[in-house]
Amino acid sequence: MKQKGGYDVEIGLNVAEYSSMVMGVVPFHKLWAYGLAEISDAAYIETVTKIFAAPQRPYCVTQF
């Protein structure tokens, strides 16, 4: 991670995990626990998880 600047916390993850998190498929704290995300201060894990929480997980209504 880069040196801390003018912010409280920095997170790092790739675009695939970011997309899954924003869509509500997986919460940030799970990505961090699996080693797929980084955070500069672990005290902010739950805060970041809440910030990126989706109100509803995606679902498919297409008939197969």
C-alpha cells in the first residue's frame, strides 16, 4: 500500500472483487478475510463494509 496521505483509511482490491462488493455479492470484510482486499487500518473494516453494502443482492428473472 502507498504511504498514508490526507484520508482516514485506504483500501486496495482488484476490479473483479470491487464489482462483486458493489453489487452486494460479497461484503468487504469477507474479501479482507480471504486475502482478496487490503486495508490500511483494520479498525475501519466494519465501516468500509457498511459503506459498500448493497440494499439488495442481485437476482436474475430471466427464464432458462
